[in-house]
Amino acid sequence: MNLLAATLAVPLIGFFVVLFVPRGKAPFFAALTATVVAFFVSLGLVAPAAASGSQFTSVVNASWVDTPGLRIRFHLGIDGISLWLVLLTTLLVPIAVWISRTMIKERQKNFFALLLLFEFGIIGVFSALDLFVFYVFWEVALVPMYLMAGGWGGSRRGPAAVKFFVYTMLGSVLMLASIIYLHSEAGTFDYVEIMNAIGSGRVTLAPSQQMLLFLGFFAAFAVKVPIFPLHTWLPDTYTEAAMPATFLLAAVMSKMGAYGLIRYCLTITPAAAHRCATWVAVLAIIGIIYGALIALMQSNIKRLLAYSSISHLGFVVLGIFTLSQQGADGAVYQMIAHGISTGALFLLAGYLEERRGSLEIADFGGIATSAPGLATAFMVTLFASIGLPALCNFIGEFLVLQGAALTKFSWAAWAATGVILSAAYMLWMYQRTFFGKANERAGTFTDLSARDWAPVMPLILLMVWLGSYTQSFMPPIDSAAAHLLEQTNMNNQYRVELAHPVPSQLAEAARAH
Amino acid sequence: MPISVHVTGADYLRFLPEIVLTVFGVAVMMLEAVASQGKKSSLGVLALVGIAIAFAANLWAYTDGGAAFESMIVVGGYGTFFRALVLVVGFLCILTSFSYLEREGAQTGEYYALILFSLVGQCILSTANDLIMVFIGLEISSIATYILAGFLRDDRRNNESALKYFLLGSFATAFLLYGIAWIYGLVGSTNLEEIRRILAQGAPISPIAGLAAALMFVGFGFKVSIAPFQVWAPDVYQGAAAPVSAFMSAGPKAAAFAIFFRVFMISFRPINDRWVWLVWGCALATMIIGNFAALLQTNVKRLLGYSSIAHAGYVLIALTASSQVGVAAAMFYLASYALMNIGAFAVVSHVAARNERYVKIEDLAGLGRREPATAALLAIFVFSLIGVPLTGGFFAKFYVFQAALNSHLVWLTVLGLINSAIAAYYYLKIIVAIYMHDPGTATTELPPPSAGLRVAIWASALGTLFLGIFPGTLLSFVSYSARALR
């Protein structure tokens, strides 16, 4: 059996199992089993994808709709970029299940069902090779997340979740318009076929067409990342949602947009991507600095982390739109690193909230003495997040800055201020929370139990591993990104040199290939 | 001129669904007089049997398709599709009506007979190939529906609903009839293909033909509730009994669209360039008015009324595309719209309780906790109305916009898609109420849904999901049948 199909099927089966088991403990165990099994199955994807790097492996290709005029194939595959994103998802969802057991107080069964449906959607997004299928998974991931964010959490969660859904929907419908338009031009939804057609010159998109297509895709991805100034849904949604939902929003869902940018915006519409690169990079840099400055002023830990997330994701977008090898490598590496470090931060914030019932910084203080374990874990994660060498974010941010410096030095200079600012707001928050005089109103503060450590430990190990031994992760990313940039540049060149059409034999050969 | 009509058995076969429905409708009417008060619901069962037989007859007629009664009607994939659609709509609406009528103390045979008669009219509209048949079908369908809208005689809102519908509806029919008269005066025929043939010949008559087309556009526009003829729809849907609103928004609307498309895509095709911009503007106005007005609603039935206007706008986009893909998209759209809308109205009629006391959005609060299954099914309908993938509503929207882009209607597509995203806002209010609020008085006192209602809701939900996950079967059929309109 195809391992990718299995990775996708397990959460879906889990979803139906959770729907039909009785309330109580059963949904938790069913969800945990399904997500853990999905994780171990997904480990099998590593070897083939790492071996090939730039080519799609574990390919699933079955007919879904086959009528004259509309042919949709259920086409999935994994390359070096999607590999780690799928693994990030299958690793983090079991952790979300684990912490939901205590952090979600009511209607757990519904929550677990939605969680599994969400995992199904996200894995599909990261592995879809058919634009129609991609769109379907994109929305399938959105609906359960909307229901999770709106169904559990703070008192203003309802309006926050609606804002999230409508914002995202406005972006996605424009992407849908682009997808349909592309279909009418290329005659297929299949990403691989489209790339071959563009590469061989069978389909040429004029610069104006590319710009329309690019803007449609960009709208959907920019809202999801989010890129400044489309970020306004994020702080409300992150703050109001229950912690497991916020954990997944920040750690996994924000990668959907970045993944879309690198996979589709660069390759399908290279000319437009080149033309817009400066603007997008500037927006990304504004996001980096703006997010960090606002984070500096926050009095609530969850809100602070939300804004810090905007800032860190700016690096990912900047890296992609430097259109350089280092930038792309760094962006993908940063996606993984951000998923793990920010995920861990929200997870630890969840423990703080469980213990104190609030996340206002003013309600804490001096808790390092009574909870040294929590303080240590938080410290390590925080260092990883601000990009200390030998921890995960350092590699990504360094490569992104390097790529930016190569493309335009001032970009790197501006973006680097974000790194400094992130150290400032994080350490200041840490100091006010964990050190200083103990808050008198607060009672005792218990340290992390073994059950609390269980999800934290693997994340900390990964932060160190990602930060100190890049060789385990980088090669597939590197070769996939190189392939992607090569396609982008070639298609762009080809478009620019349209005056000299490719000899027909070459096109023929490409078709035969 | 002596008229000699040669009628064969095949003619009767092609008209068999209408005959079956009429026979059963009359039978229900007769038995109404003799049935005892407790047995009235068995008349509903009889009506269901009638619809099932008509459905089978419809399929049988399809096996021997072609024109009948001197080309007054024509049975092909297109007509068969719409006949089947309205029959399914009638079936599901009768299923939701049993417990509703019981609750309101209005269990009578007339109700079921009226639905059957209305279906006769809609079946005629589905297959009509002559303007005379168009008029007859529209009147049979409408008159029965007017009465259904005011069926609960003692209810003030019901009376208002029926009166509004009747007055405005008759006015619109007059426009239609006037348009038919003009066309007959111009070309000397009421046969749809004959009109096309003559219009295609000459330019001199086409300005006046354009005017006639405009008159008929007013008539059809009213029946399918498109802007600027939509004003009646929210009031009527709000005032009528919930199962009747479900019926009106799905069945008569689908049938009216069927003939709207047939007349404009066949007869008025030669003067296409005269009306297509009018339709463009109306499609946009309809979507905008429907969606923005719905944003402000607190009554679920009224909200669904405005939403039904917005959905008519999307179907109109398919007409603007004026291509076979457009026709196929509209067919698919109307089928999935019928299923999801009936489902939504059925859940509303369940929660509404006696006298429809609970029809505000907040009355749905906490349905997710009280009745998880019903709430989940309502969520499926709502997500389908929004157009989320894996539901019929998504594929329907997708085909419509694909058809529009294939006809290079880029702006209409983009504006339509943005509209559909804005629409998400008001539909989500329903989801917020059922899942994110604590149960209110309406849901805490809620009795479990009756068997008929449950079957209707489940069938609509499964149909909606089926169209979303396996659209291929229906899509092949509609794109094949759409060839009839070229």
C-alpha cells in the first residue's frame, strides 16, 4: 500500500471511529491511536523522499471526476519540501491530542473528531499535486479549524472565529478564480502536467495573465500566513481559541500559506513573482518589525506570542521572495523550526494558563523558584525562538538573512532588527513572568508532571537536533528548492525570451519525456 | 383551418408523469371527502406513492424520448432531469410536512393534492416546447403554490404571504403573456424552435423581438426571484409554512429556471447580444442584493429567503455564460441547491415548534448539544450553501464559475466569488448559534424529530454529500443533456 495514501487515510478513519465511539475516554484513545499511527506511517515517507529530493515520491494518482470538459485526478506526492511539512503535521497533531485531554474541558469527543479531520486536510494540502484537490484540502482544513477555534476558548471566540473564516474565505475564492482560469488556459488542474506544459512551451502565459493568476493565489496565501497588512484576524483568533487549537493554528496552519507561496506562486507565475518580489519582501520586512514592536507592548502572553508569530513568519516570506537558493532553503527550514519552537511556546503557555487560569503577565512573577522544570523548558524554547545558535530558528533565520543580503543588502539589515527586537520582547516577558517577586494573590505553582513533560521533551530534542545537525534535514529541502528555483528561473527566462521560440524538436522531446 | 392531430401511444408515454400525477392528485382530492379525520395522513402516503410512480414513469418516458403532441412538449435528458428534480423536491417536502401539519392541526388531503397539482405544472414546464405549454405549466404550478403559501388559513402571516405572492405573481404572469403575444404576432408561431428559426433569419424584427424577450424576462425573473423582481421572496418565504417555503424555493424555482433557460437559450439565442448584458447586470444585482440584505437578518426563514435570491444570482451567471457548459452548470446548481435548501428548511421547521414560535437564529442555540445528529446535518447544509468543498454546493458554484470563465466573464466571476465569501458571514451565524452558544428555550423543549422528517433530512444530507464527493455521475448526465439547448 502506498504510504502517503495510508498517512492520509489513517486520520480520516480515526475521524469516523471517534464519531461512533461512546463519550468518555474512548474518543481520546481512538484519536491518540490514530494520530500516533499516522505519525509512524509518515516516517516511512522519509527514505524515498530523501533519496530523490527534487522528484515527487510516494505518488498517488487516481481518477476522481472524469467527464468531458472536466477531468480531476486525485494526484498526491511528496518532495523534499512537503516531506518535512507532512512530518511536522503528523508529529504535532498527536501532541495536540495529548494536551487536549486536560485543556479541553467539555465536548471532548467533538473536538477530537475535528482535530482528526483537520489533520486529514492539512496532510492533503502539503501533498496535493492537483490544484483542484489542493483547493479542496485547503478548505477541508479550514472548516474544522474554524469549528475548533469557535467552539472552545475565550468568551469572544465566536466573532473571532467568524472573522478568521471570512478573511480566509475571501482569499481562497480568489485563488479558486485563479485555479479555474489556469484550467481554462492549460486544460488541466494537474500541477505536474502544468509545469511540463509551461516548461516545454506548450502553454505560455502572458505577463498580464501571470499577474492576475499570481494575485489570486497570493491573496489566499497572504491571508493564511499572514502577511502584513492582512494579519488582523490573527491576534484575535489566536488569543480567543482554546490552547490546542492555537497550538495547531500557529505551528501547522500558518505553514499552509507559506507552502503555497513557494510551491505555486513561484513556479506557475514566475514572471509575476519576479516582478512583485520587491513589494512582497518589503511587506514581509514591515511584518517582521511591526509584529515585533507590537509584541513588545503586549501584556498578555498569548497575544505576545501571536504577534511574535507574525514577526517570525515574515522571515519565511522574505526568504521565499529573495528568489535565491539560501533564501528558499532558509524559508523552508524556518517553517519547520517555527512550527516546533512556536508550537512549544504555545504549549508551555498552555501549562501556565492551566495553573493560573490566566495569561496576563501581571498575574505571574517569580514562578521559577516553585516550577524550575517549567522555567527551564520555557527558557530553552524561548532561546530557540529568538534564534540562538545551535537551536533551530538560528539556521533558518541566518539563511534567510544571507539570501536577503545577497539579493539586496538593505533588506537583510532591516530584517535583522527583527531578530534583536524578538530577543528584547521575549526576554522581557520571561523576566516578568518567571523572575522577580512572587505574585501575592497567586497560590502555589506546581511544576511540570511527567504527563506534561511527555510532549515537551521531543520538541526540545528536535530544537537542538534541527539547530545543531542540519545535515539530517537540509539535503532534501536543498535539492527540492534548487529544482523549484530552477523551474522558476527557466520559465521566467523562457517567458522573457519569447521572441525566440523553443525549436519544435525540443518541445516534442519534452512532451515525449 | 382544420386541425388534424395525429396522436400515438408514444405521445402518451412521454406525457405519462403528468398523467400519473393528475390521477393521483384527483384521487387524493376525492378520498379527502371520505377519509376520517385521523386517517388524513394516509392521503399523504398516497401522494408519495403517486410521486414515486411518476418518477418511474419519467424514467420510462426517457427511454423513448422525443417530441410529443405536435412538438408541444419534448422529452429528452434536459426535461427528464428537471422532472426528476421537482419530483424529488415534492417527495422530500411531503415527508417534512407530515409532522408539521399534525402539529399545526392542519392535516388535510388538500395540501397533498395541491403539491401534486403544483408538480404537474412543474413537470410541464420542464418539458414544454411551446409558449402555450409554458403558460399553462406556469399557471398550474403557480396557482397551486399560491394556495399552499396561504394554507394555514388562520395564520395572519400565511395570509399575507399568499396575498403578496398571488398579486405580484399574477402581475408578472401578465407580463409573460404579453411577451408571448408579441412573439406570436412577430413570427406567427409559439413553437420554441420555430421562433428561433425565424429570428435567426432577419434583422428587421429583432428590435421588437428584443422587447418581447424583455417582457418574458420580467415574467420569468419574478418566478425565479432575481433582482429587481425579488422583493416578494423574503416576505413570502418568511410567512409561508416552513415545508411550503422549502418547496417554493426549490421546486417551482427549478422548473421556472428550466423553462427560462430553454426559452432564452433556444428561442432568443439569435438575439443573444441584445439580452446577455441585461442578464449580466441582473446576475450581479441579484447576488449583491440577496447577500447584503441577508447579512442583516435575524429570522432564519427570512435569511434563507434572501439566500435563495443570492443563489438565483449564481444560476443567472450560468445563463450569462450562454453556453452548453453554462446550462449544465445551472442544472447541477439547481439540483444541489434544492437538496441543501430543503434540508435546511426541514431542520428549521423541526425547531420552529407550534405556530412557528422559534424561527430566530438564536433559537437554534445549543442544537449541537441537544441533538448532535440534526445539528451536524444542518451544518452540512449550511457549509454546502456557503460552498465548502466535498458538498454539492461547492461543485455547483465551481461549475458555474468555470462556465463563466470559459465565456470570458472574468469580472462577473471575481465579483460572484467575492459575494460567495461575504455570504459565508451570515451562514456562519447559524453555525455559531448551533455550536457555540448554550441551549435556549427552543432547543431544550425540543421533541425528537419525527420519522418522516428524519428521512427527509438524512436523504437531503446524503444527497448533498454525494454530489460533493462523487459529482461525476450527475455531471456526465447534465453535460450530455445540456446539448438539447443549443
